Amino acid sequence: MDSILVVNAGSSSVKFQVFAVECEGRLRRTIKGQIDGIGSRPRLRANGAGGDPMADRAYPIEAVGDVPAAMEIAGAWLRNEVRIQPLAVGHRVVHGGPDFERPVLVDHGVVARLERFVALAPLHQPHNLAPIRSILAGFPAVPQVACFDTAFHRTHGPLADHYAIPHQLHAEGVRRYGFHGLSYEYISRSLPQIAPAIAKRRVIVAHLGSGASMCAMKEGLSVESTMGFTALDGLPMGTRPGQLDPGVVLYLISEKGMTAAKVQDFLYRDCGLKGLSGVSNDMRELEASTDPQAKLAVDYFTYRIGLNAGMLAAALQGLDAFVFTAGIGENSSGIRVRVAERLGWLGVALDAAANDRHSRLISAKSSLVPVYVIPTDEELMIAQHTLSLLMGGQSPNPRNERVS
Ligand code: ADP
């Protein structure tokens, strides 16, 4: 059976999914797996499409010390035990910089260009590129496709793309890129089938997971985002602060004696819901907690979503639909209620029963703005891009392709 392998590699885990290529290029997910605990307590787990367990095994720490070693183990399991020889491999790559506005077939030259963006995403880009390099070395004949979290936002105009800093820095790549682009692209492609009347209109999509951001879309394209140069800006997240006065960073350096590496670690790992609550970075625990700091963290999260929605509505000059997606957006009816209350001034009103049922359309009939819950699928997006590039075309314009 022909298949596409999708790889999403981070610092401590390599997640992978396998999609069977069926007639007319339809894709069917067959395996979902990951190796996590890289460098600490490595473990391979994989399930079939229906959740049936296929593998669950622990490895000694020295066997899986880094991402390439994890990729090797996952690859050997797929080849030797599941007998998968993928037609191509699609990778999630966080940063495409200013150059890459769509997915691209990877060769050594592309890898070299993507290495330049390591400085723009030091915690993610090196881990995203590591399995690409391993596969290029070990299986040079297997086509690989890089799909970028930034690419969907390259439609931003100059006002959304700039900071008010000297032009030279913008030319060097210090820009407001925006992230979670594969998720937004999936939603953009899904909307014409789910809600054709509003798909081309002014839509705010809230991707609320352990990373969180919002995107303003017009005509199905991104016009503004809450994230910027890195995935730190905008909404508060599980462990990242979201919007922060740069003066706070100066204070940490000058008054607390923190090095750049310490500040980086602090901003990516110790802030956000975790830092503010002192309880957890997991929204489920915060919602269940009676701790006043946990309550403050949840209030802050929904308050900032409301503020940022106002900003995006201003960018769009109005609002025709609001979409919730990702872990919190898809699963927490309580957070959706609080966000909707904050958006009441824009004419948003929820249907409580539909919201509790996690229905697709959760707004009340009286709501001036329809509100949807649409589960995202970044891996399917990557598989579709990979297949399209494999078939020889450029990855098609999002406006022309159906999500299957
Ligand atoms: P990522 O892909 O960025 O790791 P996800 O989109 O999977 O994140 O979202 C993970 C987050 O979703 C978790 O940290 C958890 O806080 C939240 N989450 C998942 N299920 C629920 C739920 N039922 N209620 C509230 N929050 C939830």
C-alpha cells in the first residue's frame, strides 16, 4: 500500500503519522505514533487509526539520546515491523523565514537555507531539521517535503509584517511572521464545506492548545495574527507569557543577572498559565482547581483572548464568524463560554446546549456572529501538501482544494 509518512519532531519527542494513499489521491490515516522522553525516559508508542495499540516499548536512555536516534528507531519499526516504505516524508518545520510561502521539496540546498532560520526559532528549528538530514543521508531517494508554520501568514501586508524598528532589521528577517499556519490552513480549507456562506468573509480563528494564537482571515487568507517574530508573542500559553513589554526582558537581564539563554528558557518554559497560576500549565487542572491563582490564570487567558479578538476584528474591520480549534478550543466548553462573554459586544452569543455537546455550530440563533468548533488536523495538511508536491505540482492554492 502506498503511504505518506508525516513527521513532527520537537526537542524531546518525535511524533509521526502514516497516511495511506487511496484512489484519486484521498488520504486515510493508518498509524499515529511518537517517541517521547528523548534523553530522559525514551518510549515508543503507536496506535492504529481506531486507537488499537500497535507498539508500546521503553528504551534505555543511551539508545535514544537525540532526535536522529529517535527517528532511526521509529523508521526501523515502520520498515521492519509494519512493513511501511513511504512514498515520501512530510515534515513540520516551524520557520520558513521570509522566503518560503508554501511547502517545498527538500534537498541539501533547501536544508542549508532553512538552517539560516535556526536563530529565529532556536528551540524548534534544529529539531525539525534533524530528521530531514537523517533521512537525506540514509534514504536519499525518498522525497521529503518541508511544511512551514509560517507559510500561511506570508499573505500579510506590510503593516502586519513590520515592527517599528529600523528597516535593516526587517530586511534581516526580524518580522511579524505568525505561527500555527498549518492549523489555520486546515481550517481555511474546511470552512467552504462547513460554512460556505462565511468562508470568504471576515473570520477569526482561535487556535487554543498548549501553544495558542489567533488568526484573522479574509477570503480564506491570513491578514493578521497575534504571534510575531517568535511563537512567544500574543496570547498567554501553557508555559509562554504571550504579549510582554520588552522592558521586562531588559529588567530580567539588568536586575536579575539572567543570561540570554536563561531568559529564553524562562520565557518558553516557566511563564504563561504555569507561571501565573503556580499550579499547572494544563487547562484541565486549572479549570478543576479551587486555587485563586489558578482562577486568575484562567481569567487572564480568556481576558487576553477577548482583547486580541478586538484587535483582530479591527484589522478585519468587522467580524462574520469566530472559530475555536486545538486542545482547549475543541474540548473546553467552559473556556468557550468565557470567551464568548468577552465577545458579546461584537454580537456573539452561544447556544449553551450546543456548546456543551461540542457541536460544530455553537452560537445561538440570535447571535450576530456564528461561532464554530472545528477540530484541526495539521498532520493531514502536511500529508496533503506532501502528496501534491510528489505528484509534481506545486502545493495547490488553499482556495482550490477540498479537505478530505
Ligand atoms: P499542542 O498540540 O500545542 O501540544 P493541544 O492542541 O493538544 O496542544 O492542546 C493541549 C492542551 O489542551 C492541554 O494542555 C490541555 O490544557 C488542553 N485540553 C485538552 N483537553 C481539554 C479539556 N477537556 N478541557 C480543557 N482543556 C483541555
